[in-house]
Amino acid sequence: MSEAERNAKAIQKVTLTGAVLDLFLGIAKIVVGWLSQSHALIADGIHSLSDLLTDALVLIVAHYGAQAPDKSHPYGHARFETLATLLLGSTLIAVAGAIAWDSLERLISSTPAPIPEWPALIVAILSIMGKEWIFHYTMRVARKVQSELLKANAWHSRSDALSSIVVLIGLLGSMAGWHWLDQIAAVIVGVMVGYIGWKLMTDSIRELIDTALPEQQLAEIRSELLRTEGVIDVHDIRSRTMGARILLDLHLQVSPRVSVSEGHYIGVRAEYILKSALNISDVVVHIDTHDDSSSEDILPGLPGRAEILHQIEDCWQKTPINYQTDRVQIHYLNDSVHLDIMIAGIPPDEDTVRQMTQCIQSQPWAGQVRLWFTPL
């Protein structure tokens, strides 16, 4: 069994456990609230039953969101979790609005509020204990499998426990003669549920619009990269999240004199460090030989290898000896092209070398030119 399958089973188990508890508490609160004449307890029961929708969403997303990347979804299916969290948040806000509006209407009406009976207290206490237990159980599994939606579901359970505390206070106050306190408690429950829904919605929207990681986390990433051997600087770090996954695009500055393969090695090494030390899921590394973050990139305007070799051959034809270029190393540094030219042949006199070098350096794109002669 793969890790993804094990995680899905763990999510399914804790969610089904929570669903059974939500169903029991929801029915108990509504029935006892109706019999005990507690509007706040009935509202809290509706809140508990709304948790069943959350549980269903978690089960569906656990199935589809854990699927491996495919051709149509190369980054995976983690955004299913984000969309489900957004839907959950909007549903909670709707439920909260209905609860608060109905309670306010009852509060401002002239109809005297009935006094709740003691069975409502027992159900409220059982709800607090049960929802607090499922909160800790769900959060423990959520951290283990790194599921943001499961964490949201855990906080939904915690909000139910908190709302039950408010209901308990309202019941005690109403039974003590403060008849309006039960309705006030119901309004507070609605506000709490609405706040949780708003928080879930805003977090999901931030993810869907690719909001960057917090500055503190980006600073930690930068610090880790700068400790990597061969990395001179880091710039243009772009980050986003997909569920529990963190995706990065960044530029690493390395020495302009390293080979292509060494530059690639430095990038691969940096990617490995980020994934192993900071739990980054996906990294795209761009290797730079200079910091191009604060200036216009003029590299596209510089000549390519074919044009440079053509210019070198033209210069060679102007010398008294017909030299053959063996190998050319091209270094694009800032706004110029630096060359290391290996030439097959015996070194000529200094004047000829100077003539060959100056001919190339007369080109507007040329920087430093070094000639290396090797025997035939």
C-alpha cells in the first residue's frame, strides 16, 4: 500500500468517526432543545448537522485529491481540497447567517422566551466533551498526513465545542431568570460559525490566486539556499501553495566560470536540500551567472555561438598565419561576451597575438578575450 493510500485510509477513518459523532450530537441537540424549549441548543444542533457536509467533502476530496499527477493535472489534484474548503466556508457563512437572523428576530420580538429545562444542560456538556475529543483526534491525523482540509474540519469541530460552551452559558443564564440570554447565546453561535467560515474562505481564496508564502518562511528558504555550496546569491523567489504542497520558482546565482554540468549540479543540490530540509514539494531552479533581478535582461541581444565563431574566423583570416580554432568557451557576463579560445598550433609572436585579440575585442559585444595555443 502506497503512502497516499495509507493517508487516504487514515483520513477516511477519522472523518467517519467524526460523522457518527456529529449525527448523534446534532439529533440529540435538536430533539432535546425542542423539548427543553432552548432555541440556542437547536441552533447548535443545526451547526452539528452541518458538520456532516464537511465530513462528506473530506471523504470525497480524500479520494480524488490523493490521486497521482496525470497528463491533465501535471501538478496533482491538491486543488480539489482547496475548492472543497472554499465550499465549506461559504456553507458555514450561510448557516451562520440563518441562525443569527432567526435569533435576532426572536430577541427583538415581544414574545416571552421559554425557560429551558435541565436535559439541555446535559446535552450541551456532552457536546463540549465529544467535540473537543474529535478535534484533537482529527488534528493529530491532519498533521500526520499534512491535510489542510482535515485541519479545517478539526477547527470546525472545535468551533462546535466553543459554541456549545456559549450555549451552556446561555442556558444557565436563562434558567436563572435572564430569559434573553438564551437568544443572545444563539446569536453568538451564529457569529462564531460565520467567522470560521470566513476564515476558511479567505485562506482558500488566497491559495487559489497563488498568494506567496509569508516573508518569514521565504527568508528561511533563502537562508537555506545561501548555505548551499556554490550558491552566490538567490533572487526572484516565487512561491505558491497547493493544499499542503509548496511550489517554488527561483533564480540561483553561481560563478560565471563554472561549467554547465557544475551549474546544473548546484541547482539539483539546492533543490534536494529544500525538499528534504524544508518539505518543499516542487522546485524550479533557474541558474544565473549574474544578478539580473534589478536590470533589464540584455542577453537576448547578444550574439549566439554561430555568429561568434563566424567573427572569430574573419579575424583569423587577417593574420599572417592560418590558425584553426580547436575549442571556444563562451561566457555571457552582464552585458558582454567573454571568450576562452583554444587554438591548435604553435604560439605566434606577441604582435600577432595582440592583433588577433584586438580584432575580436573590437566587436561591440566583446569583453575579455583569452587565447590558448596547443601543439598540433
